[in-house]
Amino acid sequence: MNHSLELLLQLTIILPLLATLAILATGKHPNLREAVTISISLVVMYCVINLYQGLSAGASIEVFWWQLLPGLAVEFVVEPLGMLFALIASFLWFITTLYAIGYMRGHHEENQTRFYLCFALAISAVMGLAFSANLFTLFIFYEVLTLSTYPLVTHAGTEKAKQGGRVYLGILLGTSIAFFLLAIVLTWFVAGTLDFKPGGVFHTDVDTSLLGAILVLFVFGIGKAAIMPFHRWLPAAMVAPTPVSALLHAVAVVKAGVFTILKICVFIFGIELLPTLPTTEFLLYLAAASVLLASIVAMRQDNLKARLAYSTVSQLGYITIGALLANSSGVIGSSMHIATHAFGKITLFFCAGAILVATHKSKVSEMRGLGFTMPVTMAAFFIASLSIIGVPPAGGTWSKWFLLMGTMETEHWVIMMVLMVSSLLNIAYLLPIPYHAFFPGKGHPAAKEAINEAPFMSLIALSITTLGCLILFLYPQPLYELAKTILTVPGVSHGQ
């Protein structure tokens, strides 16, 4: 049983890599190329689901690849947090591929083979990152993810796209080399190991001010989590085609960032140690400032993708806050928010792309009356907005509930207020869009226009993710159980 699961674990990382060769070989035949992409994404999803069932049955799934130096090895292990990330990423890769087929053809994009190839490479990196057994392995796949998504950001090849790509690469590589790598080296030096261990790796006699400094280096070094002031790459990456924005914001890059922060807080520092560090409060308030400021900036954006990008910066702050609260409610809330935000935000980006393909409109101010011509898209936008805001009947309700519980348990009343004010700001910058789409005002000419929806494949994709937002509200139990077991891995203590 375990041998077959170990094989499946390796296939989740290797299959997307093999897909790149198959995509390259079939590049001249679009139908065949896209059939290959869909088939391999389905096989990867099958592998991940089987790994989930193995983990639920209590199997221990570990794979060793190679050792660079004693204690520095590339190895993988299946545990609940990585499993949660891999489930979301594998499912949404398949859905984003469906969407991309409709979008890339409908928008007559160039270089589609390169697009699908880099897409597969990025998913391979996400799988390697999700199942990393130590910081060394995680760092390798973290960097591969940055490099494999760069050609996606600069896809259009225009001067604006190249400039966006330079900011993207500059910030992500700069932070990881200057801070993240240094934090990993210091961890190795102080703890003598880079393995993820339940309860953390540091001894109790280590100076807390040194550990506090290492924590700051980690949070700043993980630029993909987009904590201000290292968030600029995210709006800059909006020059990419919409399926790329969806992949970056919901599946791969930003989720890799907050997943890494959560993993380091739980398995490198441990939730007993985190509250005792002198820098934890500072980072908590920095994340809270990031949440508020990004929400305020989002309100002022007329470009829909830019508004959604700043919204993502704000929502990532929620997950970082949950990790730094260092209690079970915070960790559960953060883990669930990785999933609920993924479904909500990918739907919003799918809708933005659908609007662009069908109407060539990208500005919020131009979207009055769109509910008459694009009823399915705008209804999906409304439901996904509810999930981001965190109100029923959408999944974001539960993750925000646990995050609020986490702030109450630790008596961080200011942080609690920030989360609540941020939700009000979410209402202010998201809900007017579907409202004006369906209620444009008397005499608006849109009511007389014929229905002009996005390509069929894109509509199917955004309908599935919208359904996901509703299912996560009605049946949050599997997600909650997985999030809860992150802290019940043998050896993890339940700090309050």
C-alpha cells in the first residue's frame, strides 16, 4: 500500500514535468495539445485524491530523492497542510485549463504552447513545494515557481508586460535571496536541522531576540505572501492574461507564499514559541496594516484586475495574521482561508477575463448593465464576492469566523477590529460591481441588448468554481477536519 502511495507522491511532481514535453511535441496541433494538458491535470488530481485517502487512513507517506550534504536532502512527506494546498492546486489546475482554452482562443492569444508549458512547470513546482519535508526542498521549488511563472507574466511581450515582469522577478528573487535564504541559513546554524518538525525545531535555550530576527527575515523573505512593503510585484503582474492572473492569485504563487509562512510558523517555530518572540506583535500589526491599506487602495482602482490584485494583497494578510496568532483557531482559520479565498478569487478573475473577452471592457466604471448581457458571469461575480467578504452562503464565512475566534482567544482586539473593518471595505469595493450590473438605473440601454456571454469552456469553469464557493459553505466539514489535523500531527501542542 505504502509503495504505491509513494509512487503517487512522486508522480504528482513528475507528471506535470512530463506534460511540458508532451505539450511541446503537440504544439502544432492545438486540440491535441489541450487534450494532453487536460488529461495530465486529471491524472495529477487523481494521484492527489488517492494520497488524501491514504493520509486519512493513517498511512505515512515519505519519499527521499537525493542528498546534497549531510542533513541537506531533497525529500517529500505528505502531511495535512501540504495535502490541503495540493488538493486545491490540482483541482484548480484542471479548472483553470478549461477556462484558459476558452479564453486563449476567444482572445486569439499568441504563444499558447509556451503558455501551457509554463503552466505545467508551475504546477510541478507547486506540488514539490506542497509536499516538501524540509526548508531546503521547499526553497528549491519556491524559486522554480518564481522562474516558471515569469514567462507567463510577460506573455504579451509588450513593453508594459516586460516592465511588469521585471518588477515581478526583481521583488520575488530579491526578497528570497536577501532575506529568505539568510533565514534558512540561520535556522540551520541555530537549530542544526531544516526538517519540518511538529512543535518546531528550536531548543528552549536559544535567545528569543535572535529567533525574533529570524522570524522577521522569513516573513519579509517570503515575498510571495505579498506583505507590504513587498507587495508591488502582485499588481505589476496584472499585465498577464487573465488565466495567469487566476493561477497566480488562487492556485500557485500567492498561495505558495502564505502556505510557506503558515508551515514555518507551525513546523519551524511551533505555536508554543511564536507568542514569546519579541517581533511577533510587530509582524502581526504589519500584516494588519497590509490588510487595511490594500483594501483602501483597492477601492480607488477603476481597472477591475488591479482592484482584485489589491484585494488579494489584503486577503493574504488575513492568512499571515492567523499564522502569527499562534493558536489553534488562527491556524485553522488560515488553512481554511487558503481554500475559501482560492475559490472566491479565482472565480472573480475568471469573471474579469470573461468580461474582457465578451465585451473588451476592463474598467469597473464601464460595467453598468452587464448583468443583462452576461447574467451567468455577473451572478458568479456576486457569489464569489460574498465569499471574499465572508458572509453566507459562501465559504469565506467559516475561515473568517475562525480567524476572528483566534483574535478573541489571544485578546488582540485591534486586530479583530481590523478584520471586521476590512470586511466592510470588501463590501465597498466588490458589491457595487454586480449591483450596478443588474441595476444600472432607469433608461439604461443595456436592458435592450442581447445576451453575449463568454466562451462556453470559460463559463463552465467559472460555474464550477462558483459552485465550489457555495459547497465550502454548506459542507465545510472535510476542509475543517483537514485544517484541524494540522495541529494534531504527533508532537504539535495546542497552544492558546
